[in-house]
Amino acid sequence: MMVLGMSDSIGFGMVTYNAEHRIRQSAFTVPKWIKNFVIVNDGTPYPEDAYPPHAKVIQHKTNKSVGVAKTTAINYLLGNKKCEHIFFNE
């Protein structure tokens, strides 16, 4: 039986819309021990170096709204990563 470490059950999400400077400022402060870190970009794509390497980036093709972007992050963290605890940066 595999027992997950505490950091495996934690998910952290960020959503962004045309605010590359804010992602550059805040996303790089998320500790690398948070293995399940997702950023949903709901606007214009940013360069790859705007995101920390330990973040999973999901790019929406069109703006869908902050609610849909958060739902995308939640679905990824709950469904794909099986997180038990989910936190968002506002």
C-alpha cells in the first residue's frame, strides 16, 4: 500500500488574466515542495519564462471568466492529482 506524503495531498492554484507582471511577482514565491501547483491563464499567453518550472500551466484559448478558470484549476487538482486540500492565491 502506498502512503502519500502530506505535500502530495496539497494543491495550490493561481488564475491569471493579462497580468504577466503579477504572475512573475507571485508564482515564483510558491515553494517547490508544493508538488501540485497549477496556473490557469485565462487571457493572452505569456512567455514560458513567466512561469516557475514546477508549475503546471493550463492555457485557455479564449477568456472564459475567473470562475471557469478556478474550476479548471480545481478539476485538475482534484481529478488529475487527487489533492485533498486545495488553496488559491487571490
